[in-house]
Amino acid sequence: IENRLLELWSIFDFLMPGVLGSADSFSRRFAGPIGSGDEQVAQSLRRLVGPFILRRNKRDVLRDLPDKSESHVMASMEGEQEKLYKASEARLALSLKNQLPQEFAGSRIKVLAELTKLRQICCDPRLCVQDAEQESAKLELCMQLVNDAVQSGHQLLLFSQFTTMLDLIEQELKKEDISYFVLEGSTSKPKRAELVKRFNAGEASVFLISLKAGGTGLNLTAADIVIHYDPWWNLAVQNQATDRAHRIGHTKQVT
């Protein structure tokens, strides 16, 4: 369940039709009140579905799995990149300042697009400004992490939600003469399987992966470092991507 409570109803409607009633009644009885913060209704739903749900932590199942450590590495924008970000941020704030609630409701998709643009500027100005020459503080820091890891003999998974960002990182890896593979949504199933096999055999130091294309269905236990270049909106999706490396068969701590 990643986005909304109705997904729980959908699962039960497939497995045990009728247990949670119709979609409309479930929305009225549970999804609406719980979405509004009604804890009593939430408890009621837990009691109803609890007998049919087995929830286990990975540690309960894979007791020999090495630990996973996480850290947030911050990169501070400077110079032209910072100016571009602040200008875009100010423009968005100004456009929203005098909007009525009904106007905002009709422009939410546009606002989301502008927020995505701010995220892209943080990643690298070239993602949203054609022929931009601004340097990216995040890309520079990322390459420092990659170089340090590769020189120490590690293999890495590097995720981004933007395939165009993976293209820019690929250019940097070529400059540094670092071996790599790339997996995107357009990669065929046979090619995916081949790349996974070759990476696990140690043929490349870095695996560049589109978050949507590589969030599930991959076993990449050769890697012991995972980098999320840009965090996903949904933490569950991001954690699934990390678990491409932190899974059964791994013998080293994953960072």
C-alpha cells in the first residue's frame, strides 16, 4: 500500500470479495474518516483486517543479513545554481500569493510541475535550462562519493528518478574512466537479466538505475553502497530500491 487506503480494499476485494464491502461503502466507512485523522475508525479497520495480515520485519526472517546504515549527505548550492533556484522559487511564490482557494485547486498540476522544476535545479540546472552552464553542487559531491567508493573497491547502485540526470552522471563516469551499466524503463527484460548477471560478476563498479525501472525485481547483492541522487516523493518506493542490494545472499554491510 503506497498511496491511499483504497489500495487495501482492492487487495481484499481480489482475495476475499465482500469482506470490506463495496468500494463506495469502504470509502465512506473507513477511507474518508481515517484520511481525516479519525483514530477510532483506524483501530476498527485494524481489528477487521488484522487476522488476515502477517507483518514481519526483515530482521525476523533474515537473521544473518548484515546491517544497513543510512546517512544524509548535504550539498550546498552556490553561485549561478543558487541564483537560478532562488529566482524560480520566488516566481512560484509570487504566482501563488494572490490566488484564491478555487484558483489554486485548478492549478495544482502546474504547481507540482514547478516544484519538480525546483528539484531538477537542485539536481543539475541542465535538466530544466537548455545549454545551462551552471555547475551542480550535488553532482560534484556525488562524483566525490563515487570516486572514493570505487577507489576503495566498492560496487555501487546509483538511483535517480530522472533519466536525463543519469545521462549527465554517465558523462562524468566516462570522464573519470569508471566502469558502469545503465538500466532504464526502455531496457528489455533479457538485457536487464544480462546486466544484473554481469554486474554481480564484478564487470562494472557503478550501476545507474532509473528509480521506476529498478525499484523492484532486481537482485544486486554485489553492491554494498546505494546512492539515491534525488529522493523520491514516496519513501516506500525508495526503500524498495535500496533493497535491491540489502537482501538475502548479501554478506557485507550495506551503506
